[in-house]
Amino acid sequence: MEHHRITTSNVSRETFEATKDLYASHKDLLEEYIDQLFWWNDRINLVSRDVSRETIENHLHHSLLISQLSPFISEKNIIDAGTGGGLPGIPLAITHPGKSFILNDIVTKKCLAVKQMVRHLGLDNITIVDRTVANLQYDTPFLLISKHAFKVNDLYSMTSHLPWTAMVLYKGLEFQGELAGIEPPLSIERYDLTEGSDFYKGKALVIIRR
């Protein structure tokens, strides 16, 4: 683990405000997504059954934070691994219609629900793929994102054959133990989200480059 270079920065208030503005400018469709997520969650377990609407809204804001980071800004193609109920991929696709998204999950019934939500929302920049990310075949450089779905070393191992330019992972601040077994030295930027609100306490965005 010592051979990886890890730097830490705080996310500015301006970044959180920019994310709130982005949410507000696409509020109608994002709120429709939340409605769809709750409807499908009554039929398929996508999120916790007792989760509040406020918490889901917080997760959408959380999902949109990476749109302020350079790896997302500079990349047109994004793969969301372990998307579950569509986070963070669907909110990012709603707010960035010029980018192309692949939402991937190994659970077929979740992918079927996400596909129906995407169709209902009229999003034509999303493709859904229901298989393990280890079996994805993709030749175009892309940004790999994932929200609490994998340990770093597992995701790195499963995607080492793919041409991702960077990973952006939604993690806790203490993730270093998940680097065990990764031999190539990585350049890792950890963005501390604690200044955002109580919801973000202990959370981080982690950018990984090889």
C-alpha cells in the first residue's frame, strides 16, 4: 500500500453550491426519478425500504458531486459499475445529456427496473448491461464510477482489462485497507466531503489513476 501516492483535499463550499444549482436546474426530472425509484422499490429491493425522500434527495446530490471534478468534466463516456437502482448514473445522465452512460449491475431484476425507469424518463444517453463488470468488453476510453458497490481492490482486479482513464469512487474517508493486493502504483486523490453537511460526515470521493 505504501507504493501508492495518496493526496487529500477538502471539497469547497462552492462545489456543494454548484451541485445544488445543478440539481435545481434539472429538478423536475430528478424528482420524477425519485418517484420512479420509490415505485419500483415497492416491487424490487433497490434501496432500503424505510428510506425517506429527504435521504434519497441527499443521495442524488451526493451522486452529482463528481460532475464538478475534472475526470468527469473531461470524459464523454462513463460506466457506472454496480448501479443498483441507478445511482449515481441516472442523476448524472439527466444532468449531462451530452455524455454517454453504461449502467451495469450483475442483478438482472435491478437492471430491468432501471431500464424501465430510463424509458419512463426519456433518457436516450443510457445503456443498461446486466452482467458482472469483469465480463464487460469495451474498447473506448471511459471514466469508471461506482457508489459504494465494490472494494477498491476487487473493482480494480475485475476491470484491469478495460481502458478506463480514471475511477471515481464514492467511499468512506478510510479506504486504504481496500488497496491490498494492487501491485501497480496508483495515483489517488481523496476529496473529503465532511464540510458539506451531516449527511457527508466520513464520506469521500476517491479518484484513482494508474
